[in-house]
Amino acid sequence: MEFKENLRFLRRTSKMSQDELAEKLGYKSFTTVQKWEDGSAFPRVKTLNKMADIFNVDVDHLLNLNLRNQQVAVPIIGEVKAGYDLYADEVIYGYEYCDNKEYGPGEYFYLKVKGDSMINDRIQQGDIVYVKRQDYLDDKDIGVFLLDNNEVTIKRIKINDNDVILKASNNNYDDRHFKFDEIQILGKVIHNKVLF
């Protein structure tokens, strides 16, 4: 059984302390979580189900898979232009594997890249970008954005007081300025790779 190692792995990759996990599970102290991780105690079924929900994994995987060393199949859900004027096609083209070190709680997906506006960040036509779905970015992160409800693009974000700038990494493309409510952040680009 892999439970104690998986629990420690999931908690640490989620940047969660033993105290924080204990609180989420309704315990007053971290000592119960500590006992689960050292193998001297085991949680009840109800607690296992709650824990699996917190870490977004199946209970069976939590108990029986070696989550630390397993690669995860992530769907390639469509295409996105490293430029403008292309709607992301919500079709699953296949799956690509990523290392568990880059996979954690939440939703992840790959997108196929069309265009050359991000070439100086080594994001090329034909690559796939690995994206964590989230609705926020830090300044200078590379993200996937929905514009005007029909235009999807990959750009680097520059956050100002009154607006945001979407910046290409190719001098042939101009920066574009938007009010905060004019764009929707679909996710953060974690890495890209070439599809063979």
C-alpha cells in the first residue's frame, strides 16, 4: 500500500502543512496527519474520501498507485494561436504525458500552438503548451487568454494599475492593451514541448 508516501507527496506538492491539512479535514492538531504519514495510524473511509477530494485524486489511486513516480496522461484539447484571431477548438486531439512533478491539484491540459508571436520564448508553431487552468496570473507570466468571447491567444501579461498589456515575444507583433474586464484568463503556461 502506497498511502503514507502518497499523502506526504500530495501534501508537499500542494504546499500544504500538516496543520493546514488537519484543519481542512476537521482535526484540531497536525498529530493525526503526522501519524498517517509515518504509518502508525490509518484514516477512516469517510476521511479518505474527503482527502481524495482535497487533492483531486481517486481514493484507489491514493491507496495503491505510486503517485510520486507516475506520469500522468493530460488531454490535448485544441489549438490556440500564438498570434490573434483564432478560436480555440474544444476537441480532444489525443493525450500527452507529463511528469508528476508538474501535475498537482486542479485541471491541466495541453493546447496545440499555431503562429509565431511567442518564438523568443521558444514557443513555436506545432508545439504544445502545458497549461494549468486558473483565472489569475502574476505580472510577466505567460498565459492563455480569451478575448471578446471568441479569440484565444498565448501571451505574456503585464499588469498595470488600470489595464493589462498582452505582450508578444516577437517584434513583428504589437502589444495590445485591455481593461481588466475585457479579457478572461484561461490558464497559466507551465511549459511547452515539440509534438513528434
